[in-house]
Amino acid sequence: MRVQQFQIAGLGHLSTLLVDEASGSAAVVDPRRDVDVYLEAARQDDLTITQVIETHLHNDYVSGGRDLAALTGATHVIGAGAELRYAARGVRGGEAVTIGTLRLTVLDTPGHTPESVSYTVTDTSRADEPLLMLTGGSLLVGAVGRTDLLGADNAPAFSAAMYRSLHEVILPHEDSVAIYPTHGAGSLCSTGIGSTTWSTLGFERRHDPLLAPMEVDAFARALLAGQPAFPRYFARMRPINQGGPRLLGGVIPAVPGVAVAGLDGVVAAGGLIVDARDPAAHAAAHIPGSLSIPMGPSFGTWFGWVVDHDRPVVLVVDDVEDLDELQRQAFRIGHESIAGHLAGGFGAWLAAGRPTETTAAVTADGLAAALAANRADRPLIIDVRQPDEFDAGHVPGAIHIGAGSLPDRLDGLPRDRPIVTTCASGYRASVAASILRAAGFANVTWVADGFDAWAAAGHPFESGGDARGLPGAGDPASAGVAHAH
């Protein structure tokens, strides 16, 4: 048996290729939307993919399972509770799936989602006991899959189901069994996930406090405490995966060029310009009304968080070689409406004499100096990080509005007051500043090095959640205690 993992860092997604080397047959577990990576791996090693296996209906990405099964003729396998609206094999606890001499035994492990299953993997050519377990969104490395993705009302019952799945189904196995989850570091499907991509049951039993025996209510409280906010696009993933994602034939379409003159028509039709250049480049000069979502591992997450899935988009890039990766990230989160990219890049816009905007940027030291010099007329500082980050420490007087929530909170923000956006290291603050600028806020600045630099420089900060997103709530008069560190 051979095991190969594939990782998408920005999504915190892990998929697994299981190979029975004796027969040359293989299975792909929880495949990503762009399945050409698995087809290439099979071609290189002359493998036949006979099974496409899923652990649950995914909330964080569009599955490539349907496409991969159609391309290879493999059987598509998922827990029977998923009730897919296209042909697949629905399996229940105790059933087996075979790949050559490998036997996968289905375990019912609801909790992360109601239909979640796990699979033990036995190499029958060596022994009749499991060697590894595919745990999907149940047991993760250093964590447990969250149980509130289908709504807070479902979380208590799902948490109770998760506790039973862990203690009655997963943990009774031997310590030596290797654990291969679907959600890795960076996933918003739980908090505190370890950076390694696999573990063993014994290691997790000893070092994951959520696996200790406790009352179910205490387990639910511990599991759900500090979970990150998740993007708007999550709400669409489960219905898409259940109904059947559009077949792509293993090909992610190329992004066509759009001339400067053609942008007016796209925008007039309700389209959006997304600038994927470096945040500093966008701040220095950009197309009026464009959003800054810089190229990087998290592009897809933020793209899906702040851009409506059916809104046509034209990308602005420095390097056309980036377009394939950007398109892939968009398709992974169900956005298939990229209309093109600005032919010739931002330079073509400048050469055409078209208007530009700028957004001010400042360092943490610069912000501290500005606040000290002008105590009477402070800007509104919006911290756009996750709630737990804000609670751990933030600039005195800052209010908290997560960057992903900002488009829905614009009506409550003052347009006659300077606004400064800040995050940990600048990425989210730049996205947030561009959202404000595109909405017509004229006096916007973002902190390019963020709270990490603020704290490292020894500037005072507050901790706790005293300022929760209401203008004025974070002003000095209502702020908590500032701690000098």
C-alpha cells in the first residue's frame, strides 16, 4: 500500500491517494475541484483509479468527486445519508470498499455533518487489522471538526453525535492506527488544527484535550469556543455538492483578455474589477471601484467571502501566469463567473489615460505617532481580524468588524470621519480598505504591517471584547484597560 497526500494550504484541504501497488488500482479520497492533479499522478505511475471516496458533504469547497468519477469510470462512494441527487454508491457503517488487496471499512461518524463517515484501511496482504483511518472532518490533527457549520441551532445535537463518534467509534481502535483527516491547518472547519498533515490515534489520544472523557455539554462548550467566523460561500457548498457540481471534464477554463475599452461594459452590466496585484501596488494606484484581493494562498477564501458567486469579475494581474491559479481557487469555492483579465494589466489602463485612485497606507509605528500627535480627532480604527484575535489584543479604541462582514456593515459606518483598517500583518486590512474605498469612503488608511508589528514595537494594546463593531463603542471613553507591553 502507498499513501500520498495533496494539500491546498489556503483552504486547509487535504486529499489522499490510496494505492494498491500489487494491482495498480487506486482510490482518491475527498478530491478537490480541479482533479487534473490526480489524473496526472495516476498517469505517471500507470494507476487505475477505481474508487472516488468522500467522507462527507463538504461545506468549505466544491468537491471534484463527480468529475473524477466521470473521467475515470470509478465508483463514487459517500455516506448514504448524503442523499446525492446524482448516481453514487451510498454506504453505511460496516460496509466495505475494496481497492485490490486494500479493504476500507465504513464507520458512521456523524457530528461535523450529519452524514459524515470515516473509513479504516486494512492492507489484507499483510494483516487483518486496520493500518490507518480516513477521518474526514471528525478527528483532525490536534483538533476536532466543528459542529456548528449547519447552524448554531444544530450544534448541540451535532456535538453530542460527535462525542459518541469519537468515543464509541474512533477511539476504540489501536493507538498505532494512522489518522488522515480532510481538514488541515488553515481550514475554517475547526480551530487549533496542527500543522502536520497526519498523526496517529495514540498521539491524538494523549495530546488532544477534546478527546478526554467529559460530560457532553462540557465537550460542546470546549469544542465550539473560539471557532473562527466562516465565509459566506460556505452556505452554497453543501447544496452544490449534494446536487452535483457542473462537470468540467478535468479542465479549468483559461481566463480571456478584456481590453480597457471593454471594462466599461462589464462594470455597467454589474461586473466587478478585482485587483490581484500586491496590496502596496493597489494602494499606490488602482482602478476606481476595484477590490484588492491579492494573489496568494488565501485568494479563494477572500474572493468567495466578499464577491457574490454569480457576479462577473475581471481580474487585474501583473503576471498572466498567475491567472490559472486564481481561476482554480475561484472554481474551488464555486465561483465560475470570471469574465476575463485586463489585457496588458494595469499598465494598459494607465496608458489609456484612464482615472486612478489611491488608498493611504501606514505602518504600525506611523499609526502610533499619528494617534499621539492628534488625540482630539482620532480616526475610527476597525480591526478586521477574527474575534479571538481581537480579544487577545488590539489597538486601544479599535472596534471589531471582521473583514468578511464589512460589506454588510457599511451603512453603520461614518463617512465624515477618517477610517483606519488593521489586521495581523496587512493582508486583510488591505482587502477591507479596498471594500471601503469601492463603497465611496474617501478617507481610508490601512496598516501595512498590522497588529503583530504594533505589539512587537511595544505600543500599548487592549485585550478582551469590549468593542464589538459599533462606531463609537471603541472610542477611548468606552474602551477597556490598555496594557503596556
